[in-house]
Amino acid sequence: MTETTHTQPMPPEPPDSAFEPYKPRSPEFRAAMDALRGLRQDLFHDAFAYRPLPAVSTDGPLARRLPGRLREYAAWAPHAVICAGGLLAMLIASGSDVNGAAVNLALGLLALAPVLLTMVRPVGAFWLSMAATPIAFVLGSDWDSDWPWLPGSFACHLFVLTIVAIRTRPRTAAWMWVLTAVYGVMAETGFRSGHYFNSDTMTLLFLSALSLLGVTVRHIRSAARQEVTAQQTVTAHERSRRTLLEERTTIARELHDVVAHHMSVVAIQAEAAPYRVENPPPELEKAFVTIRENAVAALTELRRVLGVVRAEDYEAPDAPQPTLADLDALLDNVREAGLAVDKAVTGAVRELPQGVELSAYRIVQEALSNTLRHAPGAGARVEIGYVIGGLGLRVVNGPPPRPALVKPSPGAGHGITGMQERVSMLNGQMTAAPTSEGGYEVTVFLPATAAGGDA
């Protein structure tokens, strides 16, 4: 019998450096690597990507003042400015009397092309300007030429740096300026070939630094303005939501008193009903006890819910909630405040559900308060119509007198929201809009039946 032994292969030995302790990179090394990655991302990755310059908005303060046809052309103003800059660089490049016409034409095209390219491929325009600079120098230089930028190349590169900085971001502009400086230093130190040229590198770097600084400040201000606008939008949205919740909480607190009153009446009547009937059957007594217990339980739960939505500084009112019967007292108060208000009632006056009368009272109160704040000195009129199936309200005020003796005192701007919430709660309808005479009108319909259940 033969015994076979399987020998497992030994794992390969780790290299000598596998278990060396980890050496963290220095902050300087990490900063240098991040900088190189930023350079590659900004100027080498998709350098010739197609990014056409869009038309600008015509809603600015200057564009709005232009007539119709010119206002349409104003949307292409940046393109016209870039074309003008390119033509200026071309004129400077081709204005030499030393070179021939063909050379001047070539120099002009070398100065024009990078500037025009900024409208569609901004980063590519920078590289084209860098490549065109030595070519233009070879074609048009003489013993008295500026080095390493001829006048046309100087203007072209300055325009390209500024336009590309506007179209990209500050970091990209910084990298372009650094590469321009590197090229200028290398050209002056390594490629002079013994000639004595007038160096213009420092002049270009200084002027381009000023230009890029202004563009960077513009970018920072624009970003800050956009951030502030976004924060203001979020704040306004949150304020609107908070106001809506506050209005609903106020309505809930007011309706609590109405509902609690009715539930208390139900509990008391259920408790007293058996004593009004001589020898009531046990089933009737048990039914009234059940009604009372349910009413008391509902009242307890209602108070508990109110405690959840109640503000910390909320104090329960001592007086009952107002109804339309208290409307005359309200009108007397606003008349004492200086508002001339009239009241008109149409239809058969009847008692409506207390929630409807409370909402109607609050709507009239808020509408008159808005008149006092926004149209001081104007007259107002309150119309109440008892119609079949509901209650109609109309509060309208005229325009404030001119000149107004009292300036408007705008409030928080949430009165309309509160009125809309009350109307929506009762499945009613509401319109609020300025009138043709310059005043304001609030019209409301609240569906309701009589307090006793009759329409």
C-alpha cells in the first residue's frame, strides 16, 4: 500500500519593505500634489472642451432702458466686446512698418485667433495664445523688438488671460498667470541667443495681475451674492412655513374654546337629563352616563392636544371668543383709531355656528387692520350678507389720500395667509386683490347652516 503525501506550497515571502512602519506624507508634499492635481484638472483635462459663451440676460437696469431692437442686440454685448478686443489686438500686431504685408497679416491672425477662440473654447484659447507667442516673435522680431511678447502678442495674451479668467474660476486664472510667468522667465534666461531685447515680461505680469485681481474680486462678489440670495430664499421659505404653522396654531387655540364649550354643554345636559324624567328606564340612564363619559373624555383629549400646540407664553383668555354680535364694538375701536368705516348687513340675520362666526369676525378684524397699516386715512366698508347656505363678507377700502398725512406701516405681511387658512378650514372661498380705484378688496364666502341646523 502506497501512502501519498501532499505538500502545500509555502507562501511567498513578503518584500523587505512590506512591514516597514507607515510614514505619513508631509503637509508640504500633500500641498504640492494637490496643486499639481489642480493644474492638471484646470488646464490639461479637457483643455479644448466646447464651452460656448451664452447670451446675457436683458433684464438688467441698463438693458431695460434700451428700445426693443437694441435690447435684443444687448444680449450679445459680451460677444461684441470680445470681437472688438480681438480686432484691436490684430490692429496692434499688424501695424509694423518693418515687416511685409504677408507677415503683418500672419501676425494679425495670430493675435486675433486666440481672442476669438475664448468664446467657444476658453482654456484652449490660452494654450493657443501661448503657442502663438513664439511663432509671432520668430516671424516679426527685429533687433529692437520687445521680448518675449511682441506688441500684438502682448495685447492678445492680456485679453485672453482676462476673458478666460472671467469665463472660468479664480484658481484657473492663477494657474494661467503662473504658467505665463514661467514661460517669460524661461524665455528671458534660456532663449535670448545673445541678442539684447527689451524685456516686457514684468509689464505683462503686472498688468495681468491687476486684471486677474479685479476678475477674482468680481467672482467672489458674485458667489457671495448668490449665496446670500440662496440663504434669503431658504429663510423666506422657512419663515412662510413658520407663519403658516403659527396661524394654524392660533386657529386651533381659538376653536378649542368653541369646541370645549359645546362639549361641556353636552356633558352637563347628559348628566342632568335623567333627573328631568320621572322614573327613567335603566337603559336611558345608562345611555346618558355613556354620553357624559364620552364628552368628558373628548374634552380631556382636546385639552391635551391644545397643550401640544400651545406656546410657552400662551395665556388662556378670560373672555369668550368673539362672534358677529361683537362686530359693532370692533368697528367702534377702529373708528377711534382714525379709520372711517361703514357697515352694511343684507339678508335675514340668524345665528350661525360659533366657529363660522369666530372666523368671520377674525377675517373682518384682519382686513381692517391691514387697511390701517397699508392705507392710513382711507375709508373702508364692511358688507355682511346672510345668504342661503352660508355667509358672505366683503371688506373694501379706498386709496389713501394724497399727500398722506400718515405713512404706511407695513406689518409682517401674514394677514392674508391667516385669512386664507380660516377660509380653507371651513371649505369656503376667498379673493383678495387691488381695486381699479387704487384700494383693496377682500371677498369671502363661508358655507354654513344655522346654529340649530336650518339653512
